[in-house]
Amino acid sequence: MIERFFPDLTEKRIRRGVFHELERLIIAVGDYIDPHNESAKHFIWSAKAYNILEKLSALRPRSINLYLCIALH
């Protein structure tokens, strides 16, 4: 999942290295991504669009109210 990919990239490759040049950082990221892509699993979307839209419509009034509370104070 993408939620884990960037933290893993940061922890396993970027923080463990010392990069004096941008080119070396780009190469290190590429070296991490290439094997990851070879064993990648396809994402299968399981949520129905109408369920997502229902949840978003339920959140919208709260988001607007929160924004108004912050903006008015």
C-alpha cells in the first residue's frame, strides 16, 4: 500500500544513506524502487463508489462547521 511505501523508502534507504549529491540520492531511490516494482501486487479496489460518496457527504457538513469555527475565532 502507498501508505507504507514512502515511510519504508525513507526508513530503509534514505535515512541509512549519506548523499552528498542529488544524483546519488536519485540513484538510491531508484535502486529501492526497481526491486519493489518487480514484486509489486496489483491493487484491487473493493469499495463501491456510492459508499465513498455517502461517507464524504456525511463528513462535508462537519468540515464546513469546523472551518467556520476556526475562521470566526
